[in-house]
Amino acid sequence: MGGQFPRGQTAIAGLATFGLGECPGWTTIEMAAKAGQLAVADAGMRMGEVDALFICLPDDILAGLSFAEYLGLSPRFTDCNRTGGSAFMSHVATAATMLAAGYIDTVLIAYGANQRSGGGKLSTPVGSNAWEAPYKPLFPASSYALAASRHFHEFGTTRRQLAEVAVAARAWANTNPEAFAKGPLSIDDVLAARMLSSPISVKDCCLVTDGAAAIVMTRTDRARDCPAPPVPVLGAAAATWHNAISQMPDLTTTAAAESGPRAYAMAGVGPDDVDVVQLYDAFTINTLLFLEDLGFCPKGEGGRFVEDGAIGPGGRLPVNTNGGGLSCCHPGMYGLFTIVEAARQIRGTAANQIADVDVALAHGNGGALSSQATVILGSAATI
Amino acid sequence: MSDDTAETGPERHWRTALAEGRFLLQRTRASGTVFFPPRLMEPRTGDDNWDWIEASGMGTVHAVTVIYPKPPEPPRAVVLVDLDEQVRLMSEIEGIAAEDIAIGLRVRARIGERAGAPLLLFDVAA
């Protein structure tokens, strides 16, 4: 046994974002609760119907308990796993299997962070382990930079190709009212940006913003009675191969090469069936690695794949259509925002709506390219 | 070395040896696999029948990033080194400009000191 998934039996019935960009005067749990309230309303439900809570907050290790208390709920199941920014994809996997088993009925998955208004730095309780900390790498930027250095060395990838990722993200953001970073951004702008940890410049890094998101999941038969079209979960798979970058088995292949194929197998689709792709772009190198590991191009070809605006508006593959962590928002943990954007694309309500989306992929990353988790969503036509 | 009555965990043993000037690795008897950082058992297999061995100290730069702090602090490099024993670790290379460090550079381990604590560092191998 193993690898079984209740394909299409559960669905996203409600979703919301709140406070993207700057949200001064709000605490993290207030932001998460507001997004939760909006998502429950979007599902046409009452908060009291929620019987399972999944949440991560940057500043509260026991956020699940705090969230239950804040909402006045007594959930049958509460989870605040700590697999980094991919935690929410794991939440979806857990929620789908538990919903299908009848263990729970109505799931709220939420996140909120005020790291921009609260201090302006990446808000995380995480850092380098005892074997890396004495050498003072920038955490987490230097870890991703080391992986990028190998990708450059092995495949001839260039800073210009990384810059393509940032420029494409900005182009999507420029037409998304929710996105925080707007305005022109050229390849040369990225190449001229201040170097942080080579080959990663400040323009190769995700934003530091506030923001909250939430989704409501329930069984698909029930979701059909909700106001918005249900967004069935076709597959959800997580993989972990290491934590510290020095222990990553191969710096140019992430565990997305495992989570992706498992999620595809559950969903009964392949990369060619995916209409729109949302990837956790904490750094520009992430997008190249995940495009390769999730099968959109061969290993090592990520840099060449994204050239000439290929993943931007009008390109060959729409990637990070909200502007991504690079230009839309990055409130510390971004995974849930990729799921919301993928679900909006299925619903047909995204700011940068792609025509005829039946299959959308949301991929989360946690730690130092460590935790990888892939969720595949479908339209009603896929089940 | 798999004696359950050992006085400390492997990490303490490794750090004590480093303070005494010895750079240790662990090697599984059956497979000959060398592993680091110190663990109770070989990763993946769980084989706990292993010995401490002295590292050769020789290695090759596998990956490098140069960090650019605000001036006047100079750029500094952080590297991943592949030891000849086929284990990888993070470190620094002293005695060479950060921007001159390239993947493939041969390096030799040295036990230095930072903030009063022994620390594994590398020099360019002659």
C-alpha cells in the first residue's frame, strides 16, 4: 500500500486572500482569521461548521491551538506542521485523505503574516544548523545561491536566464491589482541589482510583504452546493530528502522530482496536461529547478526554457500568473498563495485569467530546497 | 562504537576530538560508507556497526557563493566541500580572495578557531 489518493473526492469550496502587500495595524492571527472568515463566506458556510483547522503562523509554534481559541472552535483535528513554505500542500494532502475517510467534514487552511509592517525582514524562527551556522551563510539566500552555483557550473545557466524569471513575474504582477511590486523591470535592471550571495542578487529574491490567505475544503459532493464552482483536488504529494543545503543529495535536483511524479500519478495527468503552473519562487533559481523537476523541461534546460519571456504573459507556459513570490507577495511562507491562485485559475476568476484552464499545478517549497510538495487541481470536467 | 553504554552521543565525541586536533568521520564496517555529520547510525540503512576514522582532510570545492556585506566589510565566500571520503560539508577557505574560489578547487582541511571554539576550515591545497 502507499501512494493512494482520493482523486477528485474532495474540493476547494472557498478561498480568500487578505492584506497582501502592506497591512499595518494587524497581528498575524487577526490576518489569518480575516482570510479564514472571507474563505468560509466564499464557501457559503458558517465558521461553526469548520471541524478541522490547519495553519502555520511565523510567530506562533502552537498556532493551531491559538487559531482554534481565537475562532472559538473545538476542532476534531488540528494541525500546524512545520515543513516550511510547503506546509500548506501537506495540509491539503492530509485534509483530502481525512475528508475522504469521513474523519472530518469541513476544513479551514489558513496563513497570515505581517512581516513587512512588523519589521521588514523575513519572519522565520528557522536558521542554519550547528554544522553550517559557524560559517555565517545568509539564511536562506546562500543555500539557494550554492544550488544556483552548481546549476551554472553543470548546465551553463546564466544570471540573464535567472533574470528572465524575475522579469516574467513582474509582467504578471503589473496586471494583478493584488500584487505588491509593480512597475517596469528589465533584464538589465535585474543584472544591475546589488549582489547579495552570488549568483543571487536582491532582484533574484522574493519580496518581504504582509499577507494572509485561506481555503475551505470539503467533499466534492457537498462542494457542489456551494456558491462557487468546486475545485477538485486531483492529487497531492510531499517529499523530503534533506534539511540543510550541505546535506542535499544533488544540488541541482530537488525532491520535486519525487513529489511531482507522485502527484501526477494520483491525478492521472502529466506535465503536458497542466494549463497553468504556480511555483514557490522564493528565489529565481527555484523556478528553473521546479520547471525541470516537475517535467516541464529536461534537467538542466530550465534556463533556456524561460528565455524570451517564455513563462510570462503570452509565453508558451503561464507560470506564476499572480506575479509569484517575486512580485505579488511573500509573507514568509508563500505556499498557500500558489494554491489560491491555481484555484482561481480553475474557477475562472484570476486577475490574469488563462483561457480554458482544466488542470492547474501548485508547488510548494520549504527549508533550503528541502521540503517539496505538489498539489494538482482540476475543473469539474476532470472528474 | 555501537556500544549503547557509550558515555556521550556521537556529536559530543566528534566535538571533543576536534578540540583535541582530530577531524573524525564515521565509516560503516559492512558497506564502507563514510558519513557526516556524526550520527548514531548510517543514513538510509540504519546500520549502527561503524567506526570513527581520521579524515584525510583533502577535498574539492563542490559549490561556492560569495556574500557581499555592506562596505567596508569585504566579500566573503561560503563553500560546500566534497571530501575525498565522499562526504559533503559547509566551510570557508582562508588565504584566497573570495571571488577567486572556483568549483573544482582542491583544498585541505585545517582546524582553526573562531570565538574561542575550534572550527573546521580549509586552505588551498598546494
